[in-house]
Amino acid sequence: QVQVVESGGGLVQTGESLRLSCTASSSIHTIRAMGWYRQTPGNQRELVASIGRDGSSNYADYVKGRFTISRAINSDTMSLQMNSLKPEDTAVYYCNAGVTLSWYSGRYYPEGYEHYYWGQGTQVTVSS
């Protein structure tokens, strides 16, 4: 069982900042990669930024230079600092946490089964 909880969304004006936080917890599994995704009505959920346990990170082109993802090495708590926000950044932001399982839904996976857990989402609204 993995629980993912995110927070920090809100209503801001163009050019302002927000900081999102997420914590993934499990007494059994090791959390591998973590990431932030966002979704707007009628669209697919898309990657904003991700970060591994070693601190390596990846960003979508549209947030490079504006957003910063952070995570202490071997930590399951992650933050996303969002600066210079634009109206097009308005979306529900979801925290994602990945684990590798040996068993999933009663089936054994000798090579491991990569599974991802999602938080409930936090609304970010940027007004002009």
C-alpha cells in the first residue's frame, strides 16, 4: 500500500508563485521516481517534472526556467516551486510516485511490476 498526498495549490495572478508539496508513504515499498503531472478538462494528464531518488530531474519544455523540482536524496517528500506563473499553467496538479512490485493483483512478476500511485490532486489557478 502506498499513500500519496499533495498540497499547496491556490489562486494567484500572472507572474506570481506557488509551491506544491507531496509526500509518498509506504511501510513496505521503496518509492522510486516521483513526479508532478497536470491535467485540464478534456485533456490527458501530462508530465510537468520528475525526480529520482538520486536527485536527477526532468522537466517539460514549457516549464523549464520557471519551475524547480526538489527532493532530498532517498527522501519520499517532494516539492515543486512554480515561479512566473501563466494563465496556461492553470490545471489540477497531481503527485505521482512509482514503485516496483513482485506481486500485483495476485500475480507474481519475476522481473518486477512497475506501478504508479497518484495523489488526489491540487488545483492551481492563475488569473490575468
